[in-house]
Amino acid sequence: MRILTARMRQKYRTYDYPRQKPVLPERFRGRPVVDGQSLKNSEQIVQSCPTGALSVGNDRDLRLDMGLCIFCGQCEKICSGTGIKFSREHALATRRREDLVLTGKEQKLAEALDKKARQLFGHSLKLRQVSAGGCNACEADINVLNTLLYDLGRFGIQFVASPRHADGLLITGPVTKNMELALRKTYAAVPGPKIVIAVGACAISGGIYANHDETLNGAGSILKVDLFIPGCPPHPWTILDGLLRLLGSLGHSH
Amino acid sequence: MNANTFLPIVHGETVPRKNIPRPAMPDFRAAVIEAVQRGNRIVSFFGHPTDNNQVELIIVLANDAYGSLETSATLVTDSYPALTPDCPQAHWFEREIAEQWAITPAGHPWLKPIRFHAPYPAGRKTCFSSGGNPAGPGIADYFRVEGEEVHEVAVGPVHAGIIEPGHFRFQCHGENVFYLEIELGCQHRGIERHLRKGPDKKTIHYIETAAGDSTIAHAMAFCHNTEALSSARITARAKVLRGIALELERLANHTGDLGALAGDIGFLPTASYCGRIRGDWLNMTALLCGNRFGRGLIRPGGTAYDLDETGIKELAGRLDTAERDTTNAVELLWQTGSVMARFEETGRLGAETAGALGLVGPAVRACGITRDVRQDFPSGIFRYAQIPVSTWQSGDVFARAFVRWLEIQRSIAFIREQLKMPGGGETHGKIDRLEPDAMTVSLVEGWRGEICHVALTDSNGHFEHYKIVDPSFHNWFGLAMAMRGQQISDFPLCNKSFNLSYCGHDL
């Protein structure tokens, strides 16, 4: 009885995503908007980035590699928002590594898998998560997708215990040398055809751990990655958006 | 004992490095063992190289009852008589020193790598018996129990859930666990090595991701050190905001842990509710700074963000709602017989063992030991607003769960109180150049327990060495001890009741 009354108190909580847009905090740093204009102090802005995500194009315009970006907002502070501004847009995932590099032009977000792969995975995607040097922030916000608010299961996506039961790997962390073998073995244990998803700056590029002797530079160093979900860590809605884009289940509303 | 073996340190202040006593190894060893027997405990013990090819070992001891810290150092060349046989708390520290600097603690009962990396000094050979480069986690010799009916179970590094990697080796007789050896290191990213010569633009990000679920606590420990080294003062308002952020981090993780404990025994109501409510706490942190884990909030000199009147009202409102939801979800646990039957008597750890191993955090408080940095070594807002220490006596899974619940209630009360008088002043400030040739120690009670950062600066005011001790570094061995004589099927439950950090240990 107590359990039943608690159930009533706790209410129905699943958010009607993707039909409703998620509500993100005021100070949330989502997709950076790069101005694309020539800037006088571009060198100084580039130098301020802790991960080297910024570079200057031919036209002294800024470029931002979201694969390296940890969304710390330091560049925005230095340029007072004239070159780079962080928007509250949560959709960030791409299929190709180069699409993560932002210029003044519009970003190309992740396209769905081809028709055959969608037939295989579209209604049931089982993933094995491997943390390979992740700091437990990406892991925690992936775990959250299983909670009532996000309810990942309703999209046919499930995290499974064994790689043998999985359709692919979802990798976090820069891939430490001490996890390389375990990651390779886990990948080998997944039956084909299989997909690889890299979540977070570390898994995409090594993030702030890039070029350490102790780590590789992300999952792409040893495996072909099919979906990149940037962030440090990416917001759960960003991760869910990426997964749904991959499966082509976002519909036309987005 | 020579009274000059130790130098007292005031928490939050610097000491000139030249004042640190450097007794010869025999005196150092005897004094440390004696001090630990008198009730002190090791909060940090590490090596760093000196100019003349030696390694200076520095130890920091804490006395919780007196709230006092003291330090001592000694020089070693290749080998020294290990402290561990007479002082179990030194076990993990000495293995770390052996691995980082290739210094042999002679007579160490279980000398193995803890992180599986090459020694820091280039070209130096490891001091481990296997020789050459260590093979890696999961490929090593393990403690074995011989016997026809004894079998071995290997788990990990890749586990069944969405969780970090580590390797567990059980020696079992049927369901019964004789011995568990925990082997970590999979997550080693080389943070400490890369903190040397800092601080630079990457430093704070290494600190914030040392253990990503303890971003606030680690960032606070780092800021306390840099602020002490630059004699910076921070405003009351920044102190309050830091305190609120630290307690929100505790609330999110404790709530999540209680939900996960319920999940591990198949009690779905609390598991589902707490999983969701944990997100509510994280979103309150995001209200402060835009990030659910508090990235970018705590910065040397204060906090990067302030909270205006509307924000305070919003936070206070959400606090009330989350409190009601959490109370409702968590109290189901204590009212349900099947839950209590699984929690009670499972994974019991005695106060004597917990004390001897120097455990910290909810794990030690669940054994009835009153140990909490917020009370014993308060800094920032905790100097003015005390949070009562939550303890329980039974040392089992129930105690570790119940201590979390007590702490949840007290953290909520603390935040509510602070929001009423958030103090004044600018929240962000700048820090100057760091004091050269100095040492400072910072302790912060993260949600897992005591986080200790020690900074040593060189003659230019850069970090000559920066040592991080995550609470997990103390506590993993506690989990191994709690598993002795337990059913192996209870491992997930026991493991979750400690919920230790892999990356915080492996750094």
C-alpha cells in the first residue's frame, strides 16, 4: 500500500521527447556559434583554449573543433561573445569527424544509417558501453537515459551486459593504454554488422588527455566511429538526440 | 621520539618547504608508525625526485580528534624498509611510490603495481619482480588460496553495466568468498605527471575530471591550495556558493546510490524514483553554472558564477520539491522488510578494521567512526556553518545506506539555511603568482569522503609536485575486506554500497 501511494506521489515523469523540445538551464553551454568574420584578437582567443579546439582559418576567421571542445566557455569570455557564443542548442552529433569543425557556416548534423542498417537496428539497437578512461561524468549521463524522464527503452535502444548480445559499442574516455586490449577484445566479441559510437570529447579526440603517453586519442585511434556525440560530458538530451538521429527516428519535426 | 620529526601544519596555510623536517629513514619510519599507533592517520604519502638523484618521501598525518595536521619527510635512494608491515594504512601508498619512482619498499607484503605505468623517471627500471614493463591490469599474479574445492572467479575490466573498468579476482569456496583482490589501473590517464610545472590553462580541467562525479570537491581542494599559495581571500558569498555546490554534489550522488542499491536487490520503486531525482539535484547544479557536474563553477579566487535573487528563489523552491520526492522514495527502503533483510548483516566491516585501514567518508562513518573533514578540518563556509556528522554503528550495507540518508537530510538543511543568507561581495576574484618553495595541504569532504591535495611549489612558484588522494584510494581495500566470508552474489550490492571511483583511484 505504501508502495502504491508512493507511486501516485511520484507521478508520471517521462518527457514527451522528441515531440517537445527539452528545457535546458539558462546557463547551459550548447552548440557554439562561430561568427566566421575576421577577428583582430583571434590569436589570443585561440591561445586561451585548454584543448586546442580553436584554430584560425585563411581569412583570420575562427574555427572550432567540437570534437576537442570541452565547452568550458573560456573563448566566449575572452572574446566577449563577438567571435564565439555558446547557444543553448543541444543537438550536436555528427556522423563524420570533420563535420564537428564549426565555421561560420551551418553545421551538418548526423544523418541516419543507410536503409539496410536501419532495417537491422532501427527498431532494436542493443549497445554495450565501454568506459576506457572516462571520468564517470559521461558514464553517469548515459546511465541517466535509462531513468524515467528519458526512458530510452521506448525508442528500442537498450544497453546490454554482454558484447555478444550487442549491435555495437558506445565508448567513453580517451582510451587509456591500459584499456586498449580490453576495448579491442570487446569490439571483436560483438557480432557484425556493428556500429561504434563515441561519446564525449575524450572518446572523440582524447579531449584534455589528447597526446598523453598514457592514452590514445579517443576511440577513433583504433576503431572506425559511426557517430560522434561531443560534450564534456554531453547533456543526456544531446546523447539521446544523437542516437535517434542515427536511427532516423527523429521524424521531420526536427 | 624526537619532537622535531614532525612539523605542524595549519589547514589552509602554507609552510616553507625548508622548514619540513627531514629525519633519516629509521627515525622517520619509527616516528610515523608510532604516530599512527597513537591515533593519527595517513592522509597523504608520496615521493618526488630531488636534484641529486634521490627521492624525497613526504608524509602528511592527520589527527581527527585534535583537528591537527603534521608533516615530515625523508630521503631515499633505491630502497627503504617498508612501513606497511607495521602500519597497514601505508599499503597502497607504498605501492604507488614504488610504481612511480621505482623505489623498493623492502619487506612490503604485497608489492605489485597499482596503476600499471612505467616509472616516472625516464629509463628507470621498475622495482617489481616481474621486471621490465608491467603487463597490465588483469594480467598479473594474484593472491591464491590453494585447495581442491577452491575456485577462482575473474570479473572485469569490462563490467556488465554502464560503469568504469577494473579487475576483481575472487577466491571462492562454493558461494563463499575467502578473498577478493581488487586490481585497478585501467583508467590511468597520467594526471599527476601532467600537473607538474603547472598551474596552466589545462590544470583546472585535469582537476575537474580527476573523478568526474566529484568535480566540485576536487576543484575546491585545488582552489584552496592555490588561494593559500597566493594569499588570496575569497568573499563570503563565494564561500556560500561553493558550500552549496559541494552539498548538491553530495545530494545527487547519495540519492543516486540509494536508488542503485535498491536496484541491485530488485526493489524497483526506489530504484526508479531515485534515479530520476538524482537528475533533479544535478539540474540544480546546472542552474548554478550550466553544467550538471559543476564544470566551470569553482575557480581560484571564488566562483565563476553568482546567483541572483530569482536564482536563489528558484533553487529554494526546487530544494523543497526534491526533498519531498527524495524522502518519499527513500523511506520506502526502511519500511520494506525484504529490503532490510538484504541490507542488514551484508558486507559487514568492523570499526577496528576500518580504523586500521584509514578508511574515509560514509564507509568509515557507517562503522561508527566520527570522521568528517567538514567537522574536523573545516574550510570555507564550513568554518561558520557546521553540519553534524552522521554515523551508524553496524558497518553493513544498511549502515552505509542509512548514513547516506542522514547526510542527505543534513545537506538539505544546510543549503536551505545558506540560501537565507548567501553573504555579500563579488563571487569571482583573481589569484596572483604562487608563493615559491612552499607546501600546502587541502582537505575537502567530497561525497565519497576525504579528498586530499598537496601542492609543492618550486623556486618559480610552479608546481614541483601536485599530489591528489581521492577517497577511493583509501577505501578500495575496505571493500575487499568487507567481502571476506560473504556470498559472491552479494558483491554487486557491497560494491555499490561503497561506490568507489575507478578514475579517481587511477587518476
